[in-house]
Amino acid sequence: MTTLRVPASSANLGAGFDVLGMALSLYATVGCGEPPEGATAADEHHPATVAFREMGGHGALWVQSNIPMGRGLGFSGAVRVGGAAAAVVQRDGCLDDVGRRAVLAVTAELEHHADNVGASIFGGVVAAVQVDTGYMVTPLPCGFGPDDTPAVIAWVPDASTTSTDRSRATLSPDVSRRDTVFNIGRAATFVAGWAAGDVRALRLGSEDRIHQAQRLERVPESAAALDAAIAAGAHAAWLSGSGPTIVALCPLGAADHIAAALATTGHTKVLTIDTSGATVISTQ
């Protein structure tokens, strides 16, 4: 029975709208065959099954996940990656780099962007762009060592969910040159800061003028949580995907303190950055 584990993701990371993504230590497990205890059979309309069929998979599929749905933590992307990857493993017996690229091609088309699925496939922090032949995802080098890699806090509001399509519809279709240059500079600073292990650059690099303010107007509790995370000592914080979850990078020893400073109208998850991406657990 083919079984895979796929990490959640946080997309955009502030200024990197539809480009930057980060894999997180929340997981969806997707498998072929009858569902084990605690898992749910995925019907033909489930995003995992749609991706599985698109990749040529046959038979039944099941899903077990602790990724919140509709909260901006990449649930649909993760299960689509799991479904497509299960079909690759079913066909090839493994998930190598060629297989991962095939999964990327299918899941990015289904998601209409590649930042979240790219992170779930490859792990770590990635940059994703659309090219003539489809999508290209580049894993970003990390300049932090094992003792100073930031912890990740996800603050998930209890009463709010977000539809990515509806959230996108609220964004202005036009962006000024000034704001475009601002975001290019901030996204480049985030990438450089991540590669250099410079937490000061991460704070500056996560500032945004293209999408975040408009989205946060609709979820003021998330805006307050973002401000509270920074005030409590987070290196950087941003609206995860289209929200409403807020994700913050923070010093390892300060994660619990910062999490406790966030509003009780949501719950916090102290996480790490997943560096493995989609992983085959079993091919029996």
C-alpha cells in the first residue's frame, strides 16, 4: 500500500506574493487502498483524488490530516501533492526528482500557483515562478545553523476561514510602480536574509504593499495577532497565504513566550520548518 506524508505550507511570506512558500511541520498523510483507523476515504471530488486521477492513479485513496482547512496553511495543496505523488509511486515505485517535477506540473495547474505546492513537494523555503513550460520551483539555501534556525508560530483564529478565490477577488487589479518596486525589494531582501541567516532582513523582507493590507482589513483579529507577534519579539510575521492564519518566525527559546502573547480568540501552533517535503512512508 502506497502511503505518503506531505507538509503544510505558508505561502507569500509577506512580499513574495504567489512566489515564496515555506513548508511547515503539520502533515497530511495520503494512501492508496482502504483507509486505516482514523483516516477518511477520499471520494472522486476530493482534491487529493482529482490530482491522483490526473496523474494516472488507479484505485481508492484515503487522507488523514492535521492541517486546518480554509485557514491559509495549504491544506488543498498538500493533499493534492499527496494524491499526485501517490500516483507516481504507484507507477514508478519511488518519488525521485523527476517524479517530484511531474507532481509539481499537475498540482500547480490545479492550484493555479506553485508557491504552496512547491514548498509541500520540496520542503524548506522555495521560490516558484511560472515559465513557458509550466512552473519552476527553486529551493532557497538556508543560512541559519541548527542552533539558530527560527521556530515558527502559526496563530489560527477559531472563528474565521478564508476562500482563496474570494480573497483574491478583493485585491486591486492594478499595482503602482512604486508599490511594485517596494515589493520586489522586500521579497529580494527576504531571500537574501534567509540565505545569509540575517533575521533583521527577514523582518524588512516580509513587509508588503500588494495584498496583505487589503486582506487583513477583513480579519482585524489576524491583523492584531500579527502586530502582537512582532511586539512580543518575533523576527518577522505575515498573513499565511490568503489567511486568516498569521505565521511568525521567532527565536527558538522565545516561541512559547510569543505564542502566549497572542489573542485567545485563536489557537497557536509552535512548529518547525519541514525540510523533507513529500516523503514516501510505505510502498507495500
